[in-house]
Amino acid sequence: MRKSIMKKTAVVLSALTALSAMPCVTASAQETDMFPYAMFAASDADGAITINSNWLTMNGSIASNGTIVTNGYANFNGKKTENAGEDMLFIGDKITDTYFGNAETVDSLDLSDINVFIGSPVDVAGDAVLNGNVNIMSSVKADYDITITGNVNNTSNAVIYSEYGDIVIDSDNVNFSGILYAPLGNVEINAANVNLNNAVIIADTITINSYSTNANYGYSYARFAGTESESREEYIKKYNTSLMEKTISTTLDTFSQYYTLTPVDTGDFSHVNIMNMIEFDIQQYDVEGIGNLSIMKAEGMAQMTTYVLSPYDKDLPLLSVDYMYNGDQRVSYVEYYDLTPDKYSDEYQGVLASFSGLYEDYQMLADTTPSSAWYDDLRTVGLFKTSDFRADDITSQMLFDSIQLTMDASLNLHDLDAEEKAVKFALVQEYADNLIDMGGIATNMFKMAMGADATREFFNSVFFGTYRNQPAE
């Protein structure tokens, strides 16, 4: 099990054996083909590499699939290639095996002091934050963001690797030798003086803001990186899994801020296999004072998460969210369904008005059109968006906002009495039954794999939780 590290005093993660523990990178031990760039950005955006520096000296080649923007005096002793059309170099397994085989593994890393010292490799499950006069004589890996702030950052012969996030170094003076690697994120350096000596930076985007920048191509690290990439498909798939798990955790935390969540045993429906192609992991929760919450995570030929909140105790619309991951492309649906006894009441219209802001808040995401279905007339609010992995922070926030808006609206609604609950229940039950009888994209898939009767049992027991919320006679 991973353990947390938080210390307020100067921190030494191990004895000062870091340099002797560093892997020896030699031409005979690594590929003879060297990574050709001191800096490479895989993004095709304008300014994928942006260096805002009064004085820039680049001793080595630099390339971007987008454009390269510099401000001030810039001296390039090497090739400067824009619109390179080159694939990202994925070397996560190589880095992990070489530099983090004996690393200390922790859930989070948050170190703040006058002096912060990293003397042996550390592998962080979440974010890593280092604040102070930071000296890194070993290597740091984090699943997500790595943030280094303070007056001075000295990093020698190290690998700083953000698996799925960004690397931000914000110090008065930065002296770095090694590799900065963030294949899906941004490497950002803010400092008065930046000295990159024997260094390689590989990221989706690179941003440097400084008075002076001196960058020297790191031959030994370029030799280590090589030119042979691991599978992009597998790397992105692993990222998608991590993102889905992280999003589910945050979703549950968001609900828990409002109401008590009680896990429900889903029995035989905890895992559902669809024709040996897609495996669903299914969770169910009782949301006290609201109703039923179901969460599905799919892995296999398709990756997706589905969230359904079925209200029974408040006159809220049913909330259905589907996030589909196809490699680094995403399709995101957020839908509210009018399963309510009196959709024209002032109370309910006020609820709908509070949701309408979602359209404006997420208009920056491209729209997509879902297939038409019999339940379209029941949909009162629907966001259907398409994006790529670079917008994951935005699409995840769209999910969290939809939950928060729903929960905020619930606080202003009265608790349904017995008669109102019976009517509300009947509407949800009718919707669930019609999905079985008239079909839907996901419903048809379950019916094909499980049969109509088992699908009906799954819907009533878990997905909508009608059995658990049936009014007393």
C-alpha cells in the first residue's frame, strides 16, 4: 500500500546515495540511435513551444508539430523545425524500469521548507509538490502534476516524469540536467535565469518564461531516450483507465459533500461481461434523501464511464452522463430527463433554469449529434460534446458541475410526500421498462449479452434501483 509523505522540516528521503544509485547511461547499454532534439513538443498548436526570453541560446536542435514562438534575442546552434509531423516518443516503461525500479512509492508528495532535498527516487500516485530551495539529486515521477516552486531549483542528473499531467518549475533560478518528460502535458519553466545543461525536454507542449535561457543538448539522455517508441495505443489506454478511476473518485466525493452515500451490494451485477469484448465494473449507492446512484466503468474494446442518478425523494430530473474514450478522442454526454409529476411547476422550472448555464459554460467544446431515439422528447437539457485528451480537465469539470448543479437544486426542493413519491416512482419505472421494450444503444448491448429478462433485473435492481425505492403499499 502506498503511504503519504508530508513534512514541514528539511526532508531527506534517504541517505545521500543518489548519485551512486543513478543508472549508468552509456552508448553500449542503450540504443545507438539518439533522440535528435533538445526540446520536442508533440502538439500541433500554434506556440506548442513558446520561449519568452530576452536572451536565448539553444545549443541543440528543437522541434514541434506546431509552431515555435520566441521573443527577444534568440541564437540557435542547431535545427529549428516547425510542423515536424513526428509522433510522440513514448518511453514511460523504459524510464520507470531504469530510474524507478527501487523508488519509494507514495500516494502524494507535498514538501515545503526552506530547503527541500530529494536524494533517492520517489514515485507518486497523485500529484507532487515541492516548495522551497529545492535540490533534486535523484528522480521524481508522478501520475499527475509535478510542481516545483521556490527561490532556487538545482536538479542534477535526474528524470522528472509526469505520466499524465504537467510539470511546472517556478523559481528565481533554475539549473537542470536530465530529462523533463510529460508526454501528455505541458512542461512550464518560469525563472529569471534558466540553465538547462545536458538536458532533454519531451512534452506535448513546452513553455519557458525567463530573462535569460541557456539550453544545451543532453547527449547522454538523448542516447537513453533513443528513437524507439513504446505503444501509443497502450499508453493512452492506460491513461484513460487512470482518468476514469480518478473521475469516479471525485464524483463520489462531490455527492458526499451534499448527502450521505451508502454503498449497495450489486451481487452478480458487480461485473458484467459483454461477449468477451467489454467488461463492466458496476457500483451502486443509496443517496440519502435523493434516490439511487449507479456508476459503470467499461474496459476492453471500448472504454467508458456511465453515471445515472435516479431521484425518488425529490422532484429532480433523472441525470444520465456518458463519457466515451476512443484512444485520445472523447465523446461526452450530459443529459437530464423529465421524469417528474409536474414539469410546469414554478419549483421545477426553477431547477431547469439553473441547469441552462451549462450550455454557455461549455460552448468551447465542439458539439456532436447523438442518434435519435424514442426518449428524445423526455430530454430537457442535453450537452453532447466531442474533444481530445487535451480538454480532459474541461470535460471532467463539466461532469462535476452537472452534479453540483443538481445537488444545489435539490437543496431548494421539498421532500416528496408518499403520494408524490408514488407518482415519481411510476415515471422512473415506466422509463426503465420502455428502455427494455423499445430499446436504446446501451440497453440493446446488454439485452444482446444478457437477454431481456436479465437486463430488466439489472435495471430494476441496480441501474435505476427501482426495487429498492418502490413505495410501500
